Amino acid sequence: MLPPEARLIENVVYKNTPQGAQKLDIYLPYAQTSSNTPVVVFIHGGSWMHGNKEEMSKKEWISLMLTEMLKSGYAVVCIDYRLVNDSFTVVYPEPLADCKDAVKWVRANSQQYGFNPDRIAVMGTSAGGHLALMTAYSPDGIAPGDKALDLYSAKVKCVVDIYGPTDMSKILRSRLSPFVVSLASLKIKKNIIDMRSILLWSFTGESAAHPQRRTRKCLHYSPMTYVQDAVPTIVFHGTKDTVVPFSHTQWLQQAMTARGHVIEVHPIDGENHVFPTITTDKSREMTESLIRFLNKYL
């Protein structure tokens, strides 16, 4: 539950696209007293195909994070973005362009809402964690967006990744041959095989039919590729995650550490994807770690 003094501004249009207006919700901290409020832009998960900006208010553990960020003086901006689909009317990098444009919009409208344009972070869960990392690490030119926002940068001070994939070639199994995929389909549910196919085409286009080319394309849209330009990062990830294996965070940690970049990794022992059995105490512990990180790096 939000602090009673917190203010919510819903369904603000931050850009128009051929698929319709993209909207965001603004949670303003109850202690906001100046035009210098730091901002966390939250990007929902859902396999790049599902979900919406209400995610942060639905799960108890992440709602706690939202509440404590507001109590600590941070504004939170929860965004919708275009979702890929089986008709391929939305393909990558359009979802990333929306995320970067949302950051640019926050910067462009900082005076109106009392935001500090120099203190912006991004945060996301699962596919949203991937998009948050890509928004933070990759150059803006990788995902051209709304020309009306071109004058603004999508650069952020830090990033919060919650069980997000870091290597798209691994998560989409881009090196598998059609023969191996056909064998796998005998044991793996059809909806999983179909989702992989849709995502491969959405991320790689015509390269999807060629393992080497699609692997290069997947790496082009992987946070691991852009670690050299990383910002301080905190990661929360279940050690028993069967959707996005914990190894994705370990790869990122190794690469960040090798380059001398700041990364905090908080393994959530025994938890699967979306933390289905997380305790109240563990939720509070995660939230305290998050606030400490933001206080230091944002």
C-alpha cells in the first residue's frame, strides 16, 4: 500500500507510435518539497510480449519496494512499452526505443514534475530487467525513437536488475539447429517452442533462420555486449530460477568486476522466477539493500 500522502498521476502519454499512445504512471513521493526529486523509471516484465505498468503495485514484495522508494524521497515512473507479438507489428528494438524515450521524456519534463534530470535510474523485472540494462548500458543510437525527444539523452546514473536475462543468445538458444529444435519439441510444451520462435524473429528478423547470423543479432541486443559502458548496477536474482538461470547474473558480475565497474549481486537463495515463495523478512531485506544502493549511486 502506498503512503497516504503519496501522489499518483496516471496514464500520461510520453510518446505516440503507429501502435498507439505509450503511457506512464508517475508516483510522486509524499516528502517532495523541491524541484530536485530523483527518479526511478520502472520497466515491467512479461517475456517482452505481456504485462503492463501496473506490475509494481500488484506483487507484494515489489509493492514494498515502491512504497519505500517513495518514503525515501524518490519519484517512481512506471511505463508501458510496445510488446512484440506473433504478427510482428512490433519487433525489437522498438520496445527498447520506448524505454529510452521514457527516460528522455522524464528529462524533458523534469521542470513540470519537479524531477532532477541528472538523477535518473532505471529498474526492471525479467524482460524489463533486460530492457533496463540495455537502456542503461547501450548507446541511444541502437534504438532510434521519437524524434521529438532526440534533443535529450537516455543516460542514467544507475540500474536495478531483477532476474533479467543478460545474454539473449543463451536465453533464446540461438545456436540450436532446426533439427535439435524439432527433437526438443517432443519433450517441451508447444507454447514454449512457439514463444521462442516469435521472440527469435522479433529480435533477429530475417536472420532468425540462420543460427550464426541470429546469434550475432541476439548478442547485439544483449547487455553483456555493452558492459564497457555500464553504470553502477544492483541485481536481485533467485538461485533456482528456471526461466532466467542465475548464471546470467554470474556472467554479468564477472564481466563488470573484470572492468572495475560497480555491481552488487543479491542471490535470493532457493527462489524461482518472480520469487513465488519469498518471505516478508526477505522482501524487507531486499528493499533495504535497494534503498542503500539508490542512496549511494542515485
